[in-house]
Amino acid sequence: MARRWLPVLLAPVLIALAACSSDKPKPTPLETLAPRIAGREVWNLRVGSIGFPMVPAVRAGSFFVASGDGDVLSIQAETGAVQWRASAGSALAAGVGSDGRYTSVVTRGNEVVTFDNGREVWRKRVPSSVVTPPLVAGERVFVMSVDRAVHAFDAIDGRRLWVYQKPGDALTLSQAGVVAAFRNSLLVGQGQRLVALDPLRGSVEWEVAMASPRGTNEVERLADLLGPLVRVGDRVCARAFQSAVACADAARGALLWSRNVGGVQAVAGDAEVLVGADASDRITAWRATTGDVVWTNEKMLYRGLSGALAVGPSVVFGDVEGYVHFLSSATGEAQLRLPTDGKPVIGTPALSGATLLVTTQGGGLYAFRPN
């Protein structure tokens, strides 16, 4: 299964890169595992197939999800009960953002569609395609397009409030980036730089380079920050595509540390460690305060790992065969393995209370409760 990342504006190159990715080694066979922690599936649902790396939004005990054909759902996390279902009317390129009341998705026609508790209230078009889930916060909807322009809309009526854009590179990454809230600031990825914006005006408060991309051409120098962002207190951490993992102090707007390491999926973390898989699916944990390597795990090489999520004392990955892996965040040892529908786990898992939700490419939503 080829990784889902696409540089935009270089269509002839895309075909060659996709073809090369199909030549990578076969997934490492899984070892027999005696579970070290308990966990079970608590419910599952099926939506239409999903053609984008969806990260479910989590608010007030609910998951907000969407399918590729435009269905948008609010699901009670504990029971799996569908609280409301709506349609954006066309295929989706990105989703989902929600504050619990207002929920936004973006269509392949570049329309931002917003619902108020399942009732469509407005739709507005943006000039460029969008693959990053919108952020809904403070009665505003923030949308970042693949050209790194950030658009702010009023969540109630869709009025465009401001647009932030600076001259960009000819080549950008068509993979979900960083748009996140931190206190009274909006954090966005702009290439390898993390930028804090005033959410009321769109003005820059500070920016930090999270990576120093190297390479002989524009593709090799791509280093866009990948979402979701990891936040623990004032510390925010992220992976820069194929370039680095890094943490910054968002209260001071200062880089804490950056380590050169390849990888194309989001990292996870807690107060102690930051964990992520590289392009070969070698999993590494770095000490959250210093960036020193704590442990590595090479038992899941080439298994097409998803973005990671920290869940209590564990870190969770999905893989290309639909398995969900729980590893000890302290040691990297395998703790538990749970199946889904055999389709690749996409995007990044999400957590609401004690319920973990993973999404498969075939449209399966699987909720687990580890103990």
C-alpha cells in the first residue's frame, strides 16, 4: 500500500513517485503476541469509503466523522449511537472540524460546508484545494489550503474575516498539516515553520523553524509540518515531513529541540516521550524535554503505520492490514494487538474519554476500550 502523500503542482513527478513506492519491501510478519494489557472492541460502524486521511474530531463525549462521498456524522463516543447525520452534497477532500455545535468539512470543489448540530448553515468557496481538517474554535472556522493560505470565517454566518498568506514555494505538500489552537493563538504550519497567528486579525505573533530541510531538489526539501499537533502544557511537537521531529515552547515562541529523522506520518506524545515511525516504520521514542532517543522498535518495518496516538501508558498505531497496535510508551514493547476489517488504518486514531476510535480506508469506524 503506497503512502498517501502527494506534492502538488508536479503531476508528472507524482506518477513516478507512486510507482517507486510500490517496490518497497513486504510488511514484516507479525510475531505471536501474548497480551500484556486488556482491551476490546466496544462498537463499530460503517460509513462510505474514505479517500482522505481523516482524523475524527472529538468534543464533549462525541466523535465527528465524515465519509468520502460527503456524509457527516456525530457519534456518541461511549455507545456508538449516531446523534445526527448530514450531507455536504458532494465528495469531500478534508474533514472534520467541530467545536461540538458547529462542524465543518471541505469538498473536492473547495467548498467549506458548515453545519449547526447537523443542519447546514453556510458554504463558502476557497481558491485552492484543502486536505487539512478545518479547526472550529471561538465561533470561527479556520481553513488552511494546500498553498498554505489560512482563511478565517465566522462560524455562525460564514462571513470571511481574514486571510493570511505569504509568498510560498512552487511545491507544497498535499497532506494534512497543522492548524491548532493554543491559548489565545492560532498555530499553523507554514512549510517547516510553526507560526502563531492572532485569531481575530490574522497577524503574526511569532514563528519558529522546526526543521532545516536538506536536499538537491524541491521534492527532497519538502518539510511541511504534519498534523495533528502534539500538545502537553506549553510544549507543542510535530513531525516535519521526511525531515525532522521537533518540539517548541508555544508560550515563548521558542524552539526546544529538533532531530533530523525521516517520516511521513504524525507523531504522538505525553509528558515523558514523543513517539513516531520513520519512512520504514521503525518506531522511535524521544525524550520530550531533550529529544534524546529513549528506545526504538523495528518489529513492524514496512507495515504502513498510521499516525500515532498516546493513550495512557501506551502509544497506538494502525497498520496496512487493519491491525491496531498498542506499545508501551516507556519501553516500546508490544502490549496488545486488535483487528479491524483488514483494510488499511488511515489518518490518526482519536480518543474520547476511555474510547479509542480508528478509521479504515474501507469506511470502517472501530471503537476500542483499553484497560
